[in-house]
Amino acid sequence: MHGIARSMLKNENATLNDLVLHIRQKGYKHIHFGGLFSCKSILSDLEEFLQLLNSTSIKCDYKISTSIDTNFDAENHWGFIETIDISKVDNLEPKKPYINDVDSKLWKVFKYIDFGLFNDLECRMMAGGYSDLESSLQILSKYFRKAIMATRGEKGVLGMHNGSNSFFNFDSLNVSVVDATGAGDCFNAGFIFNYILNKNETQNEFELIEKSAQYGCYAGSLGVTRMGASDIPITFADIEDLVCANNSSKKIKM
Ligand SMILES: Nc1ncnc2c1ncn2[C@@H]1O[C@H](COP(=O)(O)OP(=O)(O)OP(=O)(O)O)[C@@H](O)[C@H]1O
Ligand SMILES: [Mg+2]
């Protein structure tokens, strides 16, 4: 992170404090950490950065929200699970992943992050190698401040709020797939955009989070109908039209 601070601010001596001040001054509303498993080195001081970001000592009249998408862990470590109480989860055979110091730092930062945005496999691996997505979401939802979501390709998205005992889900759109690469990033973009656009207007944050998951889902579905990441950009209006036309969310009680 210090390296990022220095390169973003073009200043050899920039500190994390300087980076947070810069973010505040620019008026950024949300910080998303994408592909974290591909740049584990930033974990060394990510916790310090997030503490500073949340600190009241750096004045700011609005709250910056945060999300994380670790993407696939090519090293197959999948983070640190020592604190998970697997005895409460029935009929599962979790494989305890390799634990190392770098990965333990990942688990420490989750508590500062509002949203975990993963795909189905990533969720199950992060939770300890479960076969069952619902149980994995139950475990992981406690670690994030607001919610966890697992995208499921053509099956849409399944999510859970922190402290909730039910899931929300949205079906993806029935589309002709041209190129599925980047669907997860499209989901993240749609989710975050709608969330930050409306978060100060809303009285019910649970509803906003669910609605934003629907935006993410449709952004992902539109994304797979196009070649590459930026052939014909998806607009917010495109997604909004689809949300209006498909106004349904299913709640699953546990
Ligand atoms: N075949 C598909 N048909 C319709 N929608 C899809 C399809 N594949 C993906 N999507 C949409 O995109 C979202 C994200 O897709 P997915 O779960 O494949 O993410 P991912 O595994 O992170 O993808 P990637 O790693 O390629 O970015 C899904 O929740 C869904 O809304
Ligand atoms: Mg992904």
C-alpha cells in the first residue's frame, strides 16, 4: 500500500495518511479491492490503511464504502480460517486450507470491508473448501460489515447480509454468451455503481444492497453478450431498463 500511495501521489515520501487524505480530497465514495490474491503484497499494510480510512481523525463529511473481490487464489491457500467455528455446520467435510502469515492478514482486513464480492467457487474455498454454497455464505457473512455475495455465472447471484438469517438471490438474464471473461468485474461495477448512487438517499440499506445485487447481476449478463471488456460499453440506463422490466427478488429462509 505504501508503494501505491507513492505512485498515486507521485511522491517518494507519501504515507498511508497522505493517501487517505488524497482519497478524501478527491471525493471518492467507494474503494474496491479487486484481484487481491494476485497482489498479496498490499496485504502487509492494508489493515492500517483501512483503519485510517475509517478514522475520525481524518475529517470527512461522508463515509467511504469498501468492497473486495479476491478472485481465484492460484496458490490455493484461500486465506486464514482458524477462527471459523465449523462445528455449527452440518454434513460438510471442510478441508482446512494452508494457513500462512500473508493469508491471516486477509482475514483481519475483512472486518473493515463492507462487501465481499466473490464467485461461487471462491466463496466455498474461502470458507474452508465446502461443497455447499449456502453454508459457506453463512460463515463468510459474519466477517464482512454489510454483506457477502456469490456470483454463480448463468445462475445469477446469491447473497446474505451480515446478521441476517435469510439469503437473497437474483437470476441472471437468459442471454446468448459471446465472451464470459470479466463477468465478475461487470457484476462488481453494476453493484457498486448503484449502491454509491443511492446510499445517501435510502432509508433501508438492506433493500438497497439487494437492489444493487440485481444491478450487478444484469451488468454481468449484459457483459457476457459482448466480446472483450470494452467493445460497446454498458450504460447504467441499459441496466436500469432491465431492472424495471424484471422487478423480482427471491428470498430464501434458512
Ligand atoms: N452465461 C451467463 N448468462 C447470463 N449471465 C451471466 C452468465 N455468466 C455470468 N453472468 C452474469 O455475470 C455475473 C458474474 O459472473 P460469474 O459468476 O461467472 O463471475 P466470475 O466467475 O467472477 O467471472 P470472471 O472471473 O470471468 O470475471 C453473474 O452473477 C451473472 O449475473
Ligand atoms: Mg471474479
